[in-house]
Amino acid sequence: MTGLVLGIDIGGSGIKGALVDLNVGDFASERVRIPTPKKSTPEKVAAVTARIVQHFADQLDDTTPIGVTIPAVVTHGVVRTAANIDKAWIDADGKKIFEEVIGRPITLMNDADAAGVAEVQYGAAKGHPGFVLVTTLGTGIGSAIINRGVLVPNTELGHIELDGHDAETQASSGVKSKLGLSYSEWIPRLQRYYSHVEGLFWPDLFVVGGGISKNASKFLPKLKLKTPIVAAELKNRAGIIGAAWMAADSLENPDVV
Ligand code: BGC
């Protein structure tokens, strides 16, 4: 895939965007960040996203693709869930809402799917020939399953049931901060989570992303798994880069996401 694409990553605290050069899998501009509105309704989030597009307006031509991530299930442009964003998103026609405010076509996708695709295209699992399971540890737990380079979208493995609980409420890095857990207190929770996911999916490789992956050396080596587990490489650029990649890909394969 070639060319410049605008990637936008909508997170719990910030909405970030940059132009991405897909030939190298990295930013081709500065990164712009605007805080996510406190009440993250579709209208408010779309308005901030439009400001980011506006920021890059001079650098876009009529055909520049735009990819946007959201921390929710997205099927064919429609947002289906809202674990960590305003509930008004549930069943909202996200693609249409963004396009009306932005005035250009966009591709909308799950945030962890975008980050996962970026790690397989350009990062820790670059060129991996088999089954890669990417998890993102943040406020929630996101997941992406990529087998032989092809994404199975919207896997939502942060919400598997673990000991009677929604897994992300036990093992995310958000829970670590909320409860003030030390690494040694948090690691058994991660162990329980990854052992369970491993037993259900048996991937060839786990990649662990999300903000806390910058401190991966403090917890990944402590996990006892049969599957290799490595830290994501693209760090906080993965969402934007993956959004851009998926937007360009969806031009070639419309209606896939
Ligand atoms: C959401 C996922 C999202 C993940 C990471 C979960 O709570 O259900 O869709 O990918 O958080 O943001």
C-alpha cells in the first residue's frame, strides 16, 4: 500500500491524529492531540475529530483516505458497544456521524484492531506468517486476532468472563491504577488472564500494547506461558498508524470493516 493517509485514534483521554506514510509505517507529520470531551457523546467526539482533520486540511487532497478508531465494536460503520465511552454510541451510525461533520469519507474501526494490524504490518509481529493475538492494556483490554496477516475484527477478548467477572475489570492497566496495585500485585491478575486466553486460542504469538507496554520489562518476563509474549513496538503510534492502514485497505476492499 502506498501514499499518505490521515489516521485518527480516539481514546479515553485524548483524540490524536497524524499523517501516516504507509510506505514506512510511520508518521509523516507532527501528531496533534486534543483532549477527549468529558462527556464523550457522538456529537462532541465528532466535533473534536473534525478539528483534527481541519488541522491537516492543507495537506490532504480530495482522495486522501481518513481512518478513525474508536474503543468499541464497529460493524460496517455502526458502533455496537460502549464499555468505556458514552452509551449514546450504542447502535449509532458512527461512520455517517463523522462524515457529516468532517465532510469527507472516513473508515471507522475498533481501536485494538487498528493497533493490532499496525503491529503486524510494521511493528513487533512484522511479517509474522501465523496466528498473532494482540492485546492492548489500558482503561479496558482490547484485542486483535490476525492470522496469516488477515484480521478477524471485533474480537473483544477483554470481555471474556474470568472467575465470574468481565476480564478487563480485573486485569487492565486501568484497574492497576484505580486500585493502586504494584506490579507484583497486578502480575497474578495478568497471569490469570493470559493463561485463560492462551487456553482458549493457542496463538503463535502474543503482542502486548497499550500505554503500559512501555514498561513491559516490569511484567512480561514474569508471565509463565507456553506462547511467546512480546511488547508492542509502535507504542502510542499504533492506533494512528493502524487506522491509516485500514483506511487505505478499505478502499481496496470496501465493506469489509
Ligand atoms: C472495548 C473494546 C476496546 C477496548 C480497548 C474495551 O472495553 O470493549 O472495543 O477495543 O476496550 O479500548
